[in-house]
Amino acid sequence: MTNEPVITEGDSNSNSDYSLQLNRWFLKPIGAWPSSPSTTRLEKIVSFILNIICFTSVIITAIPSLLLMILEDESIYMKLKTLGPVSHWFVSSANYTALLMRGRDIRHCVEHIEADWRTVTREEDQHVMMKNAKFGRYVAASCAVFMQGGVLCFCFVTALTTTEIQIGNETRILHVLPCAVYKKLVNVDESPANEIMLFLQIWAALIANSSTVGIFSLAAVLAAHACGQLDVIMMWITKFVKEAKQRKKTSSFREIGVIVERHLRTLNFISCIEDVMNRIYFLEMFRCTMDICVIGYYILSEWADHDIQNLSTYFMMLISICFNIFVICYIGEILTEQCQKVGEVVYMTNWYYLPDKIILDLILIIARSSVVVHITAGKLVHMSVYTFGDVVKTGFAYLNLLRQMT
């Protein structure tokens, strides 16, 4: 920690850019990347226009399908087939709204990451942070592939399927829509209304997926950075204890102060992640539980017909949903474990060879680390691997109840 700086400012900027690059790619196209003091007026206007386009596209697309569920006397199966896409659009819109409303807090987290990279002065610290940044990018990219791949695959496979309808003496060949609509509002049995609604539904699905991918990727990158900072703190503690005997007392007190300041800074960063994400996590848990139930019902309904095409897309969507909910649960688990691990690392060092005053300082670090840090869903549910199991079990329990009713 007392080594001379070896990391240049250019390296720090490129590293922070590398860490946040995927988040910008996912959020800028939908106008959800938070503005900064350097953001120009033109960029703010473009983001505002994108916000209007995204909201309008999703609402215009979802309303005809919602009216079908309410006004048409359809079978339970058809209503459930409509419920899946409609719930996806509305919950994604709510999450998109939450992203926009929490833009200032997200910007604060982004600036925190950039500041942490600027303060790196040792190559070994940089390697640890870069390792965690790569993990965050890997998880973010995986979320994008699973989410966009599952939903868009279903949309395109359905869109490429055609059906024949007889209207009077005329036979029309139309594309099957991913989500049925209220025909008294939009007559999709005619062209070009059929093609326009098909395009709108795929476009709305892309927007909804982008907001969801943006949320999961942001959570992954923020959590990975926090874990990297905690790993750096544990390295500092180990190095501090090993070298404490050869240092003067004043130097020791200065070094322990640096460690404590970085520890508290990281804990404040985790608290910021919790503030930004807890409401979004709650909505995602609700959506994933419902989607597991509904898609499971789709699979059971299509199983008797042996429709490999539909079954394949449903299984892809189910895997995507389970992967995404696992990611946010695992994030909560690993952050809690890493925070507690700081205290364990202090205890596992040769602290008993140090002067009494320094031992007391280390005891305070252990005491602070013993306070459990949780990432929650709506301040109600602690995100952990056990929570993931509960979500999956609840989804299949609702599926069993739905089978009994229908």
C-alpha cells in the first residue's frame, strides 16, 4: 500500500470504461443511461425522445391484448397465453420507469466505480478489480443472450408461422401474432394491420427485454465491483498485518485508517446498490414466479400435441427466466458472504503478534463485518440462493394449483 503509483490515469479511465461498457450499450438505446454533467443538451433531448418512443410503443402494443383478456369470452388457456406477454410488457415498463426515476442514484454508483479505478495505485489491486470486472461483464453478457434469445426466438418463430382464414369467398394467409389482440379494436385479419401489429409486438418485446437486460447487467456489474473492492481490502489487511512489525506506529495507524476508510466506502456503495435495486428486485421476483407458472402451463398444454417448435421456445424462455432470477439471488448471496469474509480474514492473520492498540483497531473491523449486509427485494426478502429455490418452488406450486383449477 505504500508502493509508488504504477497505474496511469489513462489506464484507470480505460479500465472503468471496460467495466461499464456493456451497461452503456444496453441502456443508451432505450434512453435509460443516466446523464452526467458532461452530457450535452442534444443527448438529453435524444434520451427524452427515446423514453417517449419506448413507453408509447409498449402501451400501444399491450392495450389491445389486455382488452382481449378483459372483454372477450376466451378459454382459460387463451387468456393465459395472453397473460404471459402482457405481464412481461407491463412489469418491464414498471422497471424501466424505476430505472429512469433512480437515474441520479445510478449515476452516483457509476461515479463511485470511476473514482475507485482512479485511486488504484498498485498492479496487484488492479488485477483483482479487473478479474471481478470481467466476471461482471460475463454475467451481463449471459443475461443479454438468455433474455433476448429466449423471448425473441419465441416472437420470430411465431411470426414465421402462417395460418389460413376464410372470410366470405376469400382465403387469407396471415402471420400468427406472438400475442392475440382484441379484434374489435385492431382487425388483424386484414393486411397491413396484421403486419403492423406483428412488427409492434416484436418491437415492444425488444424494448421490454432491453430494460430487463439493462437491470440485470447493471446489478451484476455493480455487485462485481463491490466484491472486487472487498477483495482488495482483504489483501490490504493481510499485507498490513505481515508488515506491521517492521513499521513505525504512526505509519501503522495511517495504514489502518486507509483500510477502514475503504471498507466503509465499499459498504456505503453496497447500501447504494440496495437502494437502487430493491424495488426492481421485488418486481422481478413477482414476474419470474408468475412466468415460471405460466410457461410451465404452456409446456404441459403443448406436450400432448408434440409441437417441438413451440416446446423448444418455451423451454428456452423458462431457462432464461430461471437464469435471470438465479443471477440476482446469487448476487445477494455473494455480497453477503464477501462482507462477512472481511472479518474472517482479519481473524485468520497473525494479529496476536501486533501491539494491543492495533489489535483493538482490527477488532473494530471484525465487529463491523459481523453486521450482516443483505440485498433485499422490496426490503422484505433477502436475496440468496435459498430465495432462488423458494421462487422456483412457488412457481411450480402455482402451476400445480392452476392445473387443478383448469
